[in-house]
Amino acid sequence: MTVLEKAILEKAMSTMQQLLIEKQQEALNFIEFLAFQLSDRQVTTTKEVSLTKDKPTVSCYDLTKQWIGITEDLPDDLSVNHKYMKGYGE
């Protein structure tokens, strides 16, 4: 870590300590969002999915695992829709 990076981190931490806990959480959410955007760009530019037999395949899970858990208040499995499935197979 460079001297400039350390100075920025220290300034950010001291500033965040002055904020209310709700604003600290908001700032943390924004930082995580920025990191997510950066990782998303890096993944799309560095990973290639090959459909040929001579190269290893990449699963859908491998391509999307970075997004697991980034949302709150959703079901564990987004395919669950009890209203849609009501009466199915009866």
C-alpha cells in the first residue's frame, strides 16, 4: 500500500467515524457498490467462455457466483413462486 493510499484510507476512516451509524452503513454500501462495478468490469473483460470441446467449460454458477448474496430480503432460490405453482400436478 502506498503512502497516498494509506492517507486516503485514514482520512476516510476518520470521516466515517464522525457520521451516524446509518450514514456509515450508507457509505459502506456505496463503497461495496463501487467495488462490485469494478469486479464486474474485470470479469467481463478477462473471462472467456468457450463452447469448444478442447477447452474447459465454465458453468453458469462460476460466472455468476460473485453476485451471490448482494441483495437482501429475497428468497434463497429465485425460481420459487408458490402462487404460480399452485395446483400444478393435481
